[in-house]
Amino acid sequence: MKEVTVEDQKVLLVRTKGQYSAVGSRCSHYNAPLIKGTLVGERVRCPFHGACFNVRTGDIEEYPGLDSLPTYKVNVKDGNVYVSINKKSMKLTKRVREMCTVQPDVKHTILLVGGGPASLVCAETLRQNCYQGRIVIITKDSLPPFDKPKLSKAMNVESSNILLRQDDFYQQYGIEMWIGKEVVSVNPTKKSVMMSNGSSVLYDQLLISTGCRARSLSCPGSDLKGVHLLQCYDDAKEIHASSVGKRAVVIGASFIGMEAASYLSDKAASVALVGPTEFPFEKSLGPEIGKMTKKMLEEANVKFFMNNKVKEIRGENGKVKEVVLNDGTVLEADVVIAGIGVVPNTDFLAGSDVAVDSRKAVIVDKFMRTNVPDIFSAGDVTSFPLTIRRDQSVNIAHWQMAHAHGRVAALNMLNKPTTIESIPFFWSVLGGKSIRYAGYGEGYTEIIFKGKVEERKFLAFYIKDEVVVAASSLMFDPAVAHVAELMAKGTVITKAQAQSEDLSWLQM
């Protein structure tokens, strides 16, 4: 790969199998430079968040993000390579794939319940594959699909800046967007859903992509004014507004809690974080990385109260005043933010015969099909078979995975048999630095480190049964992207490779 400039436009020039191709140089998700990513075969993977693009067609093949890359004409003459760009498309950095729109005489309806990326990618994939029936997205949210991971990282963002698509997009491609509407039950026999206003809607095929909701606190005082969950755009705005210059207590030391504490660290008068383990992220990333992230936030004046739980929240005149911990510590508080896990939104499926697991997640097969004909499910609400874990059924609430589920569901709705093969990939931002993670590390027995965690530059390999099952990193790009791409190709990375001084197999 080489980044070249045509007039003012940067282009990614690639040679694979002796052939040249040229595509846009920036990832369509957050504009990361793809030259810093990893090229395996005919696709390049973004170094930051794991999106993949075919270097011949420019098409997006793995997520996050919705758009593909522009492609450019390449000629080889007298040993020189020439890239030419049409002046009209000079400034385009991404490309919407060709889509059809609705045809009123096609009597077929696909309902997509839930307003996240699974529904949106499903809708777009249907239109990209010439589905001309009716598509309806139904969401409880006050906004059409938006960039939800931003909420815990930038709570004061304007809604117009986080919308995944603008209103005219939905109109152009005949995608009906029902905002602020709630489905309360499903009747597979009648192929209908009941809305909260008492009306019913008929479907031919249905996608359940209702995601998860934040788990509520169960301690005394959890209903006081000033106690918040971070679920939607309005929650983020309210937490920001009520925390500026005030005393904030964050409950929960995983990703939402840590990102919220990091965001508020230079805005609130004080930030205290309460967690049940010795270090943040202890189960997911391991104690060493947890200890480092704790130190990062302590340097930003976040005070930690670990190995602790909340006993009660006390108030005055109905408003939060202090948080009492199990060990008797009393924390003064004007605002409390709870990030203590999530619950799948499946209550409305009661009586529908759609199977759920013990956590209430919808059970699907590798084609995203539920046990009920013509009902599919995608995203955080599902329990699905993970290829890299020999089809173990897992519930993975990753933004990237929800996109992939939506695509696979759409193709199978159209009788184009496609299985879910994506490699889990996520990231977290703390104090302006990004931790990246790929794979599925649950049940790991050992962590092998490259670099130094305490110096905040490292690559960590998570080992189970003598193989690498996941990797995380900080300031070590594009290592995790490459691990993800090797896993996607079915390559087994051994413990011996992870231990080796020679990491040339990572092609960094």
C-alpha cells in the first residue's frame, strides 16, 4: 500500500497479485488514514475501529461505518503507474452503494423493530440487493439511528452531528422511519405487531433489533432526582448539564462508567467512581490494564472507591445529596450516574414463542434466524453462534457486531444464505487515548504483554487452551487490526507466537 496525492486528494494505491487499484485513503467511519491499517489479501482493515474495505471495489466488507470508498482509474504505462480522478468527484471521500427504492405495487413489508445500526444496515442491505417492498424502522428513541458510542465519550454533542443518515436519505430510498413509537407485542400467527397506541402493523418478515437498556440501581434512594442512567441522547445531555461544576458519583467500573468519569473529569467539580472489583475492567481486560486505566483517571482527578458497592443513596427534598457505600464511606453527590450493566429489551416478546436464553437475549442461528419462521434478530439483543469459539452461543454488545448482524439478516431475508463470521472488535476512549480490542477473551487463563503497560504503550494477547483468543492494545496500531484480520482468515495464533520476540507475523 502507498498513499499518493492526485492534485489535493490523497489516494490509497494498492498492489495485490501484481495488479494495481486505487481507492479513497480515509475510512468512511471516522476518517482514519487507511495507510496506517493492515492489508491482507484484497482488503484493508482500518487501524482504529476495524472497518474493512475491498481494495478493488472499494466496498465496505466489515464494520463499523455505512459507506464504501470511492474508486479511481489506474493505468500502468512504461513502468509508471497513473491514477486519474474525475474532477466532479475530486472531494468525495466516501461513497453510498447503489440502492433501489420502494415500488408501491410490491406487496411485501419488512418491519425492523429498533433504531440502532442493525436495523439501518439491514434496511440499506435490502435496498442494495434490489428489495423494492416496504421497509419500516420503528424506534422508541427521539432520534433516527445515531452514533450511540459517542454518548459516553462526548455527552454534549449536538444531535445533528451524530445522526448516521439525514432525513432526505430515508426519503430517497423509501425507508419509513417511525420515531418515538413502541412495539409492545408480537403475534407470529397473524404476522402482526401491536403498538403502544393500540394500533397493529402487519409484516411479511420481522427483525428484532431492540438492543439493551441500562440496568437500574436497586438500592434505596435510586429513584431520587439526580440519579441517571445513560441510555439515550437526552440522558447524555441531561448528565452533562447537571454535572458541570457539581459533585458527580459514577457507579460501575466498566466501559460506560469509566468513559463517563473520563468525560466529566474536567467538567464536574469532583468525580468519584465506585466499582466492585480491585481495578476497572478487571474481568474484560485484566488487572494490569485495569490498574493503568485507574492511574490515568486518577491523574485527571477522578477518585476511586474500589472493592465497594452502593448501600444507599440519600437525598434532601427529593434530590440526591450523598452516596453511602458498603464499607460506610459517605460520598457527597449532586449527580449519580449508574453504569452497572445492561438488560436485553425483549419483554415485548412474551407470549410470542420467540425463544430467549437465561439472560433474556433472543436466540438466533448463524443466519440470524430465530426459532419462529420469518422472524430474525440482530445486534445487542441477540445470543448468536461465534465462529471463532466453535459456534459457542454468545451475547456481544459491540457497535461493530450490530452492523454485521444487520447485513447478514437482510441477505437471509432475501434467501441469499449468508452466515455471521465477523470478528468482535471494539474500542474505548479514556483521556483522549484509545484502547482497542479484538476477539473474544471470556475464560482466558493468561495474558502475554508486548511493550509496557505502565508506560501506556502495549499489546496484550489473551490466551486460552494454548491459543490467542483476543488482543488489546494502546499506542500499538495496527496490531489489533491485524490480529482481527488473521482471525477473520481462520488463522490460529498460537501462544508460542505471542511469546516470541519476533512479531514479524503481525506485519506491523
